[in-house]
Amino acid sequence: MGTQRHGFKKRLELAAGRIALKTIQRVVGWMPLGMARRLGVGLGSVAYRLSRRYRGVSQRNLRAAFPEWSNQQVAQTARRVFQNFGMSMIEFFKSPSLSHEKIAEQIEVVGWEHFDYARAKQKGLLLITAHFGNWEWLAQYAVHHGLPLSVIARDTDDPSTTDLINQLREKSGYKVFVRGNTARYVLSCLKNNEAVAMLPDQRGGDVIVEFFGRKVGCSMGPALFHRKTGAPIVCAFGIRKPDGSMRLEICPPIEIESTEDAQADYQRIMQAIYDHLERYVRQYPDQWLWLHDRWKHAQPPLNDKN
């Protein structure tokens, strides 16, 4: 959506955000990585305190997912969510000033053989991840270790901000497709035995899956491409370790045989993906981006009390 459709207040907010991102990019470029990470944690803490809306969304989501938690545990986890997001954002803007070797030093890898196994089938690879840990460094590491990669991403509300982010992504070596009319590009990549990364953890309306005990809608893109091409589906998650570095965990491929019932196949495939996601989110609840109103139309609905 172009800024011309927004009101004056929204345009002002977008412009301020764009200036802030460009300023952050310049500032963190000369900072040591440790200092930059601490800045990210600080920015996340400030955002947690100032953003009543997203603080409320994150806490409401966490209460729904973990009803046994105390209010204190919910608040502490929500704060760490903001802090992790702040750190990941800073690392993303810091990336152009870091060598590939420096980034690789920060990443422990478990399960790379699953990528190799999948690509040996010569049908391409559907790399499924989520807004979890540091998903941007996951892509950067993969492409610089021999995995030709394209990413399907959603535009921001501000075209200039979108351009800035996508330019940084492409400088890291991977192509970016805007979510929407991307089918022919994805099919071309898979035909060339390349990888296509998707993040289907946000709200959609194609199929219904169960997530943390509630029925939720999700997009069926990964399932559709898998069923059409036979490209293996491999889930991977970039987990933040206590020292700030990352462990990239790559799961065995999801293998589900197709039937004559396409819609049922889509549902089974997406449920398998969401089962992987829920397992990781339960294990590392402060690393998923709970700021998205994921259960807006969930069944049963959430309790709106914050």
C-alpha cells in the first residue's frame, strides 16, 4: 500500500520510522557486535514500555497459549520478546558491516544434512521458518554456505522502508519475492533445484489448523507448491542462545504422500508445519514474534482481558 492512501498522521509516523531505521543502520555500522546487540535489547525494552497496543497483543497471546502462567511470567516473557526482536533487527542492519565469516562464527548448525538430502532429490527445496529467533541470519547463513535461496516476504506499509529492507536482503545474497503473484517465480526456482523460504506463521484464510489448542487460519502456499512439484519441505529455526549467538536447527523433511483430495492434503501438510512451529515456540516462548494478532479469528476465541 502506498503512502498516498494514508492520512497525514500515518504518513508522518511512516516517515519517522523510515528516518529512524536509516539512522540506526548508520550508527550500528561502526559499533562492535556486542555493543550493537545491547542497543537492540535496549530499544526492545523501550518499545515494550511505550507500545501499549503491541504489549497488550503479546501478553494476550501468551496468556492464551500458556494459561497456567502467572501474570509476572507473561509480562517477563513479553518483554524478552521485544528485546529479542530489537536485537535481531539491529543484527540485520549490522550485517552489511560484518563479513560472512564473522556471521558464521555466531551460528552453530545442527542438521545441515537435511538440506543436502532434500536437494539431492532435484526437485528444489521449500525452506519453512517463522518470525522466530533471528530468521534473517538464518537466510544469510544458508545462502553463503551453498544454498541458492529466494525469500517470499510481505511489503511494509511504507514503500521506501520496504525498498531499504529488501536491498539489505539482496546484498546478503538472496532474492526477495513480494508475497502475492509469485507462483511462476517460485516454480522456476524449484525447477532449478533452488530453495525458496517461506514464513507461513501469520494469519491466513486458506486452510484451518490447530495451534496451541485453537483452530486458526493459515496460508497454504508451502502445501500447494509441495503437492504440485514434490519439492521437499524442511523446517528450520534460528534459535537465540543466552550469549546472543544463534543455533540453526534444521529438521528432517516433512514427507506426506498426496491423495486425490487436494484440500485434505493441504490441511495435513500445513498442520505438520504448525506442529513443528508449536514445538519450538513451546520450548523457546520468548523467541517467537507474539506481537502479531495471530488468534484474531481463532476458535475458541481469546479472552480480550489484558
